[in-house]
Amino acid sequence: MEGVGKRLAKGVVWTAGARIAVNIIGLVSTLLMARLLTPADFGLVALATSSFAIVGALTQMSLAAALIQHPSPEREHFDTAWTLNLCRGLLVSGILALAAEPLAAFYRDDRLVAIIYALSGVTVLSSMSNPKLVEFNRRLSFTQDFIAAVPAKLAGFLVGIGIAIAYQTYWALVIGSIASQVLSVLISYVLIPYRPRVSFAHTRDLFSFSIWLVMGSAVSAVSQRADQVIVGRALGTHDLGQYNVGENLASLPVQESTAPLTAVLFPAFSRLQSDPPRLRAAFVRAQRLMFAVGLPVGVGLALIAEPLVMLVLGPQWSQAIIVVQVLSTILALNSLSSTFTGAAMALKRTRMIFQRDFAVPFYRIPLILGGLFWGGFVGVVIARWFVGLISICIDIFLAQRLLGVSAVTQVVSNWRTLLSVTLMSAVVIGLQHLGIDRPTLGTIVILVIVGAVAYGVSMFALWLMTGRPLGPVQEALDLVQFWRQRLSGRALGPRTNT
């Protein structure tokens, strides 16, 4: 387990590096595009991509997860996964191509037809990605995640920005995405040699694990994209653009700050599936660390949302402010329950994931429709907060049922994080009341630095006051010590034992 821990520590760093690089590129791209294009352009493309996301999720097969969980996949397992993914890509492409004109009529915008045709073609190519990349994750090697993700994202950024500068058209968003996906497929075959063959030999074997994930993903995608469909149809592409960009800005910092750990949870939990006590301990440790990272990031983003949006996007994006403020807080709280999925997959309890996802549309869609009727754009955003709160509660109680970790323990054990974030918020709000709230880079930097210091000092002080217990602070100190020793060892060179 010591070796596994070291590989996970290294994996977290590489995954973090990849995610940070990819999302810095994505954030810069969004900010520049927001200056060059209009909210209606973003809304138009969001309508098309939402349609693909829904149909794609309805045909999702989660084969990568099945290959990771399989004890010893053979060549035919990978061939089967590649073949099934290709069939899925052809199916999604065909369905959307046939639905292009009806969708354009439904949304009352003929421009959607050409966008959907373009995305249909690249969907087939994307489905041919190399399935053997999961071998790296199976070995808890995440270096290749950086190599696979960053160049593709950078290519899409350069292509999209170039088109936006030259033509200022929504096609910049579409073609940039296509360029990124094409290069991603090519890189997947450079990283690990593989010549795919058509095979259906292990279809049943792979589906026996992933069938519930498939069904859950389908239901989840429909419910998660319902708000974009409702906003786009009822309020138009301008409001949808504000909503979509605001949601992306709200989710990016929280999800990406916790993504390095999330990426290694399923493989790590899978190694502990036969040892329930150690799995429970690992789950609690991971949950505390996720919450200690995600909560201050999300709440901090909500606190600086107004000057940040006005500075980086401009006055035309003012509606996105409330989206960022509301969604970033609930996404921050969601980091408390986000470890459940990895644990359920590791224990092959994917049916529980499906049952959870199946329940979501029954409260998500009515709440969003009620919010739209009650308060229009703002009502939808507030409804999303309550949807998130219900989902968090469900995940916490399912984790209790799965692992035996009580809901009270999951919440109360994070009291130091909750108190530290409360103190951080009080400090930042106090500075804003003193006049440090203008939409300037200097103001935002000051608020971020002061907030981070306030949170860090509070966490460290509470850790000392409570007897230095195991938890996020100790995990952080151990990780720093590990990498300091590793780097100092490299600097000194190899040593010989005497």
C-alpha cells in the first residue's frame, strides 16, 4: 500500500498539472471568445452541443470504466471496446444528422443545421479513440493524461481564436472544438501502439459491469441538459449564452481543483474493494480532502463573482454574475458527496448509481420549470441550487448505505473546513465593505490572496488546537514532504548503500 500511495501522490500531481493546463487554456479561450463573440453566439452553439450530449449519453457505454475494473483484460476486450465505441459514434452521428432540421425548427434557428452536420462528422472520428489508454490508469500511471490532453486543447484554442479574430463568427467555437477532438484521437495512438480490429467477443462481459452506468448516464444527461433546453427554448439564445458561460465559469474552478483526486479515486478504491475497513477509511480521508479543497474555491469564487465577471467578460455578460454566485456555492458543497460514485464503482454497485441518477429528473425538471415560471432567468438559477442540495443529501445517504459511514459523520467530521471557510468569507466581505470591490485586476488579486491566507491560517490553527488530527492539513503536509524528499533525492543523485 505504501507503493500504491506513492503512485497515487505522483498521479495526483500529473493529473493536476494536466487539468490546470487544460483549464487555463479553456478559461483563456472563453474569456477571449466572450470579448470577440456575443452571448447569442455562445447560446447557439450550446443548443447544438446540448443535443449531442443528450443523445451521446443515451448511447453511452462506460467501457473505459469496465476495462479499468476488469482484473485482466485481454486483446479482444480492447477490440470489443473499440468496436462498440465506433458503433455508438455512428449511431449518435446518424441520429443527430437526421434530427438537424427538426431541431432547428424547434429552436427557431436554421443555423443549427450546419453546426449539427459538422459535429456529426467529428463524433464518428472521436469514437475511434484508442481504448488501450486505460492501461495507464490501471497501472496508476497518469503522466500520459498530461500528454494526451494539453496539446489537443491547445490546438483547439489556437484554431478557434484564429477564426474568431478573423471572422468573429460562432463557427470559431465549433471548429475549435473539432480541431481539439481530432488531435486527441491522433495522440491516443501515438502514446500506445494499437491496431484495432472489429470484434464483439466480450460485449456481454463489458456490459455486465457498465450496463447500470450506461442507464444512469443516459438519465443523468437528459436531466442535466434539461435546463439548457428549457432556457434556450423559453428565453432565447442570448439568455442561454449568459447561463451557459456563467455555469462554465462557476464549475471550472471547483471541479478542476478537485479533479486530480477524483481521477484517481476509482482505481484506488478498486484496489481496496476486498478490504472494507480500509476502503471506508480511504473514503473518509478522500471526502475530507475533497471538501477542504472544493469548498473554499467555490465560496471564494462566489464572493468575487461580480468584479471578476465585469473585468474579464465585460458589461454585456452581467446576467452571468448571479449564475456564478449561485452555482459555485452549490458545486462547492457538492465536493462533500462527490466521492460516492468512485466507491460504488469500485464495489461493482453500479446499480446504486443508476438508481440515484434515475431519481434526478423527477425533482430537477419540475424545480427548473417552477423556477422559470416563478422568476424567469433568476428563478432557473435558484432552482438549480436546490436541485444540487437535494442531490448532495442523496449521495451522502447512499454512501452511508454502501459503506456504513453515517451521514452525521460525513458532515460533522468536516467542521474545521466549514468554520475556516466561514471565517474566510467574513474577511473577504469585510474588505468589500471597505471599498475593495472594484472590477480591477488588483482588487481581485487582493481579495483572492487575503481569502486564501485567511482560510489557510484558520485551517492550520484549528488543526493545532485540536491536537493535529489526521485530515486535510496532515495530508497536505505529507504530500509536501513526499515531493520535497523526492526532489532533493534527484538533486543529490543516486545513492549507494554501504
